[in-house]
Amino acid sequence: MRLTTLAFRNIKRNFKRYVMYFFSLSFSVFTAYSFLALLENEYVSNAFVYDDRYRALLLVFGIIIMVFVMFFLISSNNSFIKARKKEISTYSLFGMTNEKIGKLLFMETMIVGFTALVIGVGVGIFLSKLTAMVLLDISLASFTGDIEFSIAPKAIYITAIVFMAIFCVMGLSGLGTINKFELVDLFKGDKVSEGNSEGSILALILSLILIGAGYYLASINDPFIVVSLAIPILAFVISGTYLFFWGGLPKVLSLIKRNRSRYYQGVNLVSTSMFSHRMKSIGSVMATIAVLSAVATTAIATGFTLYSSVEESTYDTIGYDMYFYGGQEELLDDVRRAFQKHNVRIIDEYTTQRYKCSPEIKPIIHNDFEYRFGEEEYFRVYSESEYNKLISISRSKLKPVYIKPGMAMLGYRYPNDGLRLAIDGKPINFSNQTLRFSSILQENFSTFGAFYTLVLNDNDFDTLYHSGDIISIDKGGAPLDKVSVFKFDNPLKLRDLNADLMQILDGKTGSYRTAYNHYNESLETFGLVCFIGFFMSVVFILMTASLLYFKQIMAAEEERRQYKMLRKIGMDTRIEKKVITKRLFPVFLIPLLVGIIHSMFAMKAADTMIFSNMIPVDNSYLTVLSFSAVMYGAYALFYGIFYLITKGQYSRIVR
């Protein structure tokens, strides 16, 4: 029999083993081709304002996915070979050399890989228009054009070369695995016991300490500290996770066995023993799945949170539907005519002077950390009534403020708990008067060119203005530009009006910003991140879940004799279903729960570094968790489908 014929026959006979692996591999090829095709699609690229950012993100995540796929496939291929020890030993017994066996397995790998490559690229080509439309719909709210169906030859070429290279590496690594086997060991492969791992109480405690230390560091509310500790956090959590599954979880199972009243109940005895017996072979797989589940859920939760909070973060940054300062005399009438031209109602508008001050504020030290206001940094300063008027026109969630005489409120984009505590009651020295900080408000849209905002009691403002501490002129004595703010109907959907306003204001003002521009720029970036995060998460879950599926199918074939024996001594179908459920459910549930818990603390770190500055509420982490919970639920549902598929196949094998 020719090797080619034998290779096809083996694939057909082992189809149940290959099916999930093949599906995961095909989806990975589809994802890689889709990313490359989107990079080559000039129509899509031109639709993005920041096409360099678009290309860079797709390219980076495409490379990450390919690297992950390569390591996963090599690992999976070695597991496939080990699962076929008896089959390989038969070939060896009948005189087939290791070289020929390696060549046979290499051919199988190439056949399966090439088929997955053709199907993945074919599906990618077929769905290329839909993929591009989904990306543009998510990322570009103002996009109204159509996309033509296209084939990207360069993307096909690169995808084929990369994956064929990966398949070649897989085949060569498989040959190395075969050369390590001894004939006797191959025949006894399915009879050799893995041995029961009792685990270690020290490993359990140490793993929990490492994970707990990582969680503690990730929960620190200072973004600078969290960023500086990113690598130690990852090292603690990842090492603790592997240690938990290698030595901690086996110890937990060992402790469960000591509870004889529950352990010696029929179902618990069989399922716990089988699960414990497999911990040596699946401990690393479960740990890897937990870590990758954390990565996948964090990626998709971050993307979804960023995407879902775009509108809110737009107004937390811009504040108004539009503002500009400078050139009011020449531009205000033109701006109003633009609104009339497009039949858009102006709900409210307000023009005010931009006052500034430069008080003396000594460095503030708190917990050995120094907060310093630069001598060249000036404050945009408002009276309480003027500030509340601006707040009333804005679309932010800020409420009117009340400032006591002798006190001042600081407006700052990036406050933290340390700064809030440090600044409370500290003096602000003017020429003839000293005020004190009362609080910090997280906001940035009232600075209009300054770095900080200072809000004073009306009487204090008037006193300091007349004493010359608050000024409305620049260093040359020229009046500072006034600022005009606007609130109008449907500000995020009026593309044509926005284009006319930009034409009117470009180059004729000190500065201007529109909510429409900021909203679409953010949507473009975060929509792309959400799109990429979805694909990356699906690739991760398909690969890891299919590996877990394969491990359990291998175990089912080895455990079939045990179930047969149990049926002979009276185990009925109902009890068997309970045993199978208790045997498989922890294998899927524990890594998923560990991964989601890891992700929750990762999202806490992300909230400290990013979201707390985008979502100005007292506890932004709760808002982040509410968005993340949606993604956790979707991820768990997807994972549950794999569990049911595995359970069904496992049940068929053991029966």
C-alpha cells in the first residue's frame, strides 16, 4: 500500500479526532487571510482617516495570532502522535522504519493542513465583502458607501507560505517525537498508568500567594505604579496559575478524597478518581487554557468597553457639541448660517472670556510622592456662576458646583486617590490673598488651552480679578480670545454640517473641536480594536477548547474498559450520565472560572490606567465590569458549546 493511500485512510479513520482540530485550523487560516486581505483592500484603507493606525493594528494582531497558532499546532501535533502510539508500534513491528513512519505522519499533516488552508482561504474570499462591511459598520459611523467584492492575491500568497511553513515545522517536530519512542513503550502506551498525583499543600499555598500578590498589585489605584509593575503582575499570576494546576489542584482533589462520607458515594468515587488520575496529563493544558482565557476575555472585554463608551468619553473630553476660541467677530455669523443651511436647531450657545491665573503652589508631598505644578503652567480660572453656566450647556454628566469663600476647586483630567488626598486643604498663594483647595473634579473640557481649571467663589474671583491676579490678556498685553460653545440637535450624525463648520473654522481660530470629529476618530480606533479582539478571542477559544476536546477524547478511549466494567457490576445509563458530567464538567469549568477571575483583575488594572479617565464616575470599575460581564457571558456560552460537544462524543466512545 502506498504511503499516500495509507495517509488518506488514517485521516478518514481518525476523523473524529481531527474534526475539531481541523475546524480550529480552518478558522485560523480564515482569520489570517481576512486580516491580510483587509490590509490589501485600498477601498477599506482609504475609508479610515488614520490608515497608518489601521494597518499597524491589523498587522500586529495578525502576527500575534499566527505565532500563537504555530505554537499551538506544533503542541497539538505532538499530542496527536502520542495518542497513536499503538498504531505507530504496529507499523514499526511490520518493518516500517522511523523515517517512513515520519514521512507518513508528515503527509497526513500536510494533507490536513493543505485542506484547511484551501477551505480557510476559500471561506475568507467568499466572506471578504461581509468582513469588510462589518469592520466599516463597527468602526465608521459616517460610512455610507458600498464595497465591491475583491480577491487579494498577495494575501493568498502570504497566507499560503506562512501556513505551509508552519505545517512543515509540525511534520519535522513529529518526526523528532517518533524517534524518542521505544517499540515496547509504544505497545504498552495505553496500559501505562499515569499515576495519581497527590499534589502538594506547599504548592497550593504558594500558588495562591503568587496569584494573590498579582491581584493585589493589579488593584493599586495609581496608574503609574500599575504600569511600572505590569511585568511582575503577569509573572506572579501566570506562574501562580501553572503552579496551582500542577500541584495545587491535585492537592485539593486529594483533600476531597479524605472526606469519605461524600467521596465514597458511587458517582463521586468514580468521577473524582478519573479526574484526579488525569491531572498529570491535563494540568498544563488546563493552566494554559486559564491563562489564554484571561487574555481572550480581557481583549474582548476591553474592546467592547472602549467601543460602548465612545459617546460618553467623547463628551467627557470635548464637553460640547462644538467650541472654538478666537475670531468670534468674523465667524459667529458664518457658523450660525451653516446651521440654518442644514436646518439644524441650535439648542444653546454661549460666549465668554478666557481668564487665566498663575498662583504660587508649593510642591505637595504625600506618601513620599511629590506633586508639583510647573511654574510655566497656568490655570484657566472661572467664577462659580460662570463655570456652572458652561456646565449647563455641556453634554457631560457633571453637576453644578458650589464653592465656599476662601476655597477653590481644581479641574484635572487625570486625578488619582493620592493626589485627591494630598491636595485637600493645601494653599494657593496669590499676591494679596491665599485660597485653599477644597476638591478635585475630573474634567478637561473647560481648560481651552490651559492644563488645569480653577473654579472660585464669585466674590473671590472678583477680588482677584481687580487685584490683577486673574487676567484676560497675554504676555504682550493683547486680549485673550473669547470662547464660544454650542449645543445642537443630532451632533454625532451630521457629517455635511460638520464638513461646512470645519471649512469655516479651519485656520481662522485659535482652536476648535467638534464632538462629531472626536466621536468618529474614537469609533474608528476602538471599533477596530473590538473587531480584532473578537477574532483573536475566537481563535484562542477554538484552539484551546479543541485541544481540551482532543485530550478528553483520548481519555475516553483509554477509559472505555473501565466504563464497561462498571456497567457489568450494575451501573445504569442514568448513573453513567452523572459520572460523565462530573468527570468532564470540572475540566472545562475550572480553567474558565480562573481565566475570568484573572480577567476581572486585569480589567481593574485597565480601569486604573485607562477607563477611570474615560468614565468620570465615582467607581468606574463597576461600569467596566458591567460591560465586561456581557463578554464573559458570551465567552462562557461559547465555551459551554464545546463542553456539550465533548460530552456527547465522550459518551458515544465509552458506550
